[in-house]
Amino acid sequence: MEKRAYKDQVYGALADLTKALANPRRLEIVDLLAQGEFAVEDIARETGLSIANTSQHLQVLKGVQLVSATRDGHYLRYRLANPDVYAAWQLLRTYGLNRQANIARVVHDFRSQREVLQTVSIDELLGKLNDEGVVLLDVRPSDEYGQGHLPGAVSMPIGELLERLEELPRTGTIIAYCRGPFCVFADEAVQLLTSRGYPAQRLEEGFPDWKHRQLPYELA
Amino acid sequence: MEKRAYKDQVYGALADLTKALANPRRLEIVDLLAQGEFAVEDIARETGLSIANTSQHLQVLKGVQLVSATRDGHYLRYRLANPDVYAAWQLLRTYGLNRQANIARVVHDFRSQREVLQTVSIDELLGKLNDEGVVLLDVRPSDEYGQGHLPGAVSMPIGELLERLEELPRTGTIIAYCRGPFCVFADEAVQLLTSRGYPAQRLEEGFPDWKHRQLPYELA
DNA sequence: TATTTATTCAATAAGTTTATTGATTAATTG
DNA sequence: CAATTAATCAATAAACTTATTGAATAAATA
């Protein structure tokens, strides 16, 4: 093979792979699939896309083997094809937050508006886990909690939080977490909790970051 | 800001960043800029693009701050904006080689055709560096050698190799390296050397990978 | 200050990507 | 085996991306 044809093939194939990720909806799908397995209609509901459009995006991701699917009754359950896909998304996300001022600002403004002023990183959390009165609150939908959650975390999906407030201690610190830095459930939880006088903070990262660091986690 | 508008902004900005990389020519440019600084016309020559087209691609990369430029006389010298850009390219490249069978096959076939049957990784090279008779041969253009090279490496740009053969020892092993796994200079060097009876192998990775691992390197 | 030179800009046509719509498929389950 | 259901396909229009061309710009040197 000629030198030029060779380079065209290699860089072309890598560009095809990159193109599969180079779309806001598909990045959102990858970020969602980091939580576990989802059927097409679940992904459509979570992202606000139509079923057909969701399917189309999933075909693109499947075409370069970034996701895979297996049938489960009437449903096709999609998932990330391997842990490196998550590592790539995490690198992209971190690069954006650290190096692109506009992204960091959008996130900061959104949280300020909800009076989410402080966040806790996984590193900081590890130092606090054995402290008295630290409560871990998982505010994701309950099936995502079922597919893996932080050790000892209480499941309280954001929609149930208001009516279940009395289950939470009035002293100590509540640390709410959800899917990742761009997930808003934890921000909403912190806003609700602090406005009622519960001391609360959000975890900067999400459950997939905990899992990816090989920290122990609980199932079901 | 509304939840949906927020997600559109965040994932949109990250998709814009990814889109800047999602093109074969721009990936090739990033791979080249990993060697050091280049003027627009150098990049155009190396990639075979027109000057205007090269400039256009560089504007796209500059627009998301993946590259930066400074003036030097009549020339504008472009470079990668920061080491994380190289880390991202390296991750993409490694993912492609490890997970996309088609990419690995194209590289393998190209090398087989040139009878480049064995390669040495940086890890393997580190164990051999103190052995008798190991010669490191840098077959990149001499200005790239000048911008950084492996300790003790001899500079012999691929075009000069044939006429300078007698400078090389007939015994021991010659390890040729260049820009990275997709750079063909080292493959061509190994083909030429082995066909003349010099025992030669190529380094799988390139100089930027050595540098990125914080291993010591020489300048000028 | 005029000339040279490297780079960018602007306009364009061809090709690609996207969301939408409605029809179709494939598999499960009653 | 018929009905149901989840997911995909196919066609389309609108919006983007790309390489090409030739003109314009901005900075450096004579």
C-alpha cells in the first residue's frame, strides 16, 4: 500500500471513531450509559429524544463498537462496550472542565443559581467517610442505584426526596451524589436540603467515577 | 437556566471540542505537532494539503484552543496548546489500535509488506539500553531531532540513510524510531537496513511518547 | 516606504450529518 | 399462531463540513 493511502486509512478510521462521539446527544447517551444498562425507550425518555432518533444515534455508537446491546424480553439493553469508553469520556469531560473556561463557567453559574456553592470531590470524601454523621445520599432513579452504588448510601430518587425528608438526620452532613458532574439531581437535592436547614453538599463526580477508580461498591 | 438548556450547553461545548478532532487531516496535524513547532507551510508540505486548507484546519483547532501559535519572522509557528492534548491523542490512538481490529490490521499489513516483522516497545527498549551494541537511530527530519530526541540517538533522516550506511555498526542491533506508531520513516529504515544485512527493529512508539513519559531526552 | 512573503479570508459546490415522519421488522408472549 | 411491542429502517429537508479557488491582509525586510 502507498504511504498516503495508508495514512488516509489510519487517520480516517480514527476520525470515524472520534466522529461517533462528536455530537452532543451521543455524548449525553454515553454519559447516561456509564450508569449501567438501558433500553432504547429509557434512553429516549432520559435525553428527551424521539425513539427513532435515539435508535439512530445508538446505531452510530454501535457502528464503531463504543456500545453493545443484548436482548432482554421485549427490550434491547444497551451498555458501554468496555471500561475504556468511560475512560475516554472522563478524559474529555475533565479536559473541558479544566481547560475550556466557558464550560466551567456554565456549570458554575448553573450551580450558583441553585445556591450549590461547595462541592466535595471523591478524594475529599474518602477522608470523611469514617467521620460521625456523614450520610451518603444517592438521588438517582432507583434502578441505577440497583445497578451499583456507594457503600452504605441511602437511595432517595430526587422526586421522592421532599416527602421522605424526615428519614434524614438533622445533624451531620448529607453528601448527595448522582450520575456525574453534569447530572443535576444532586444540585436539586442540595438546593432542597439546604433550603430546609439540612447541611448538604454535592459530590463533584458521580457513581461511575467511584467505580472506575476501583473503589468498593454495593449492588442491589 | 433551565435543565435542558444547561445540558445542551455543556454537552454542546464538549461536542464542539470533539468535532475539532473528528477529522482525518486534523488528527494528522495533531500527530505532527506532537513533534514540536511547525509553520503553516511545513504542515502543508508534510500532510500534502494546500496552504489555505491547512490554515483552515489550524483555525478550527485554534478555535477550541487545542493549538496555539506565535510569530517568528515571516512565519507563524503552531504547536499543541498543552500536554493534555497529546494525552488525548495518545488515548485515542491506543484505543484504536487495541480495540478496533481494522486499524490494527491496516498497520500490521503495511509493515508486513515492508518486512517489518518485529517491533520494540518503549518498555522493552528501557531494558536493553545498557546492552552492548544497541544503536538508537532517529530517522525524522533533522529539525525535529533538534527539538528533542532520545539520549544518545544518532540523527539520520530517512532520505540520507542509504548514503550514510557505513556510519552504522554491522554488529549489534539498530533500533530506528520516528514520530509515532503511524509514522512510516522507521518502517522504511528497517526495510532498508535489514535488506542490507543490518539487524534492525523499529520502536513501536515515537519520540513524543518517550517525552510524555517524562523520560530524559536531549535537545539540539 | 515599497516590496516581499506567509497566512488568512470569502465564496462556492459537493458531500455529510441531523431530526422528523411514517412504515416496517423482529422477537416475545398470550 | 396471532397479537403486541420495541426497535429499526427509509426517505426527506435543513443545517453543517470540506476542499478549492483566487483575492486580501498583515507583518517583516530591503
